[in-house]
Amino acid sequence: MDFEQMRVEDHPILGPAEAKKMIQIVVDGKSINAVEGEPIAASLLASGIGICRRTPKNNDPRGVFCAAGQCTDCMMMVDGIPNVRTCITPAKQGMKIKTQIGLGRWDRKDG
């Protein structure tokens, strides 16, 4: 399946999508395409990535559930910050995103 086709380019009611700037974000060390400003979760899904985090006890996969920022299923580490809800966080050029286990941990920076 070509996941890039998951983006709605011509909506039957809203009409054609406005042209947006394509950017690159890094997910678990792999560079993927994203539309600048779209939710990180949308970029992940368009690239075929459905798992955002895993539960600490059973390592069960979790992904987008509510897509409204109300639950915690889409939380990931974003630029070293744990527990970022990717369904409501806009994608920005060069973001570094990691699959999170449980509550995640802050990345420590020397300095």
C-alpha cells in the first residue's frame, strides 16, 4: 500500500488541498517526509508508521486513538521531550522523534 496516498488532496466538500511545504523529520533514526505543520501522527501514518509507543508491562503497541489530544496512546519522545502527544503537535523540519516505552525518560544533555 502506498501510504503517501492517505493524504486527502481533493476533498469532495472542502475542495483541493492547499499546497504545503514538504519537510524531513527523523523517526527512530529514519528520515521520513512530512508536510510542514501537519500533526506528527499524520506524517507517521502517511509513512506507514502506526506504533507511537509501547506499554511498559507487556510491550503492547499503541498508536493514534482519539486524534484529539485527549488520550495518551500517541505519545512519543520529540526532540528529547517525553510524552508529547503527536496527534496535536505540528511537524517541523528536522524534528527527532523516538518510539516511547511507557512514560519515557528525558534525554540528558551534557553541558
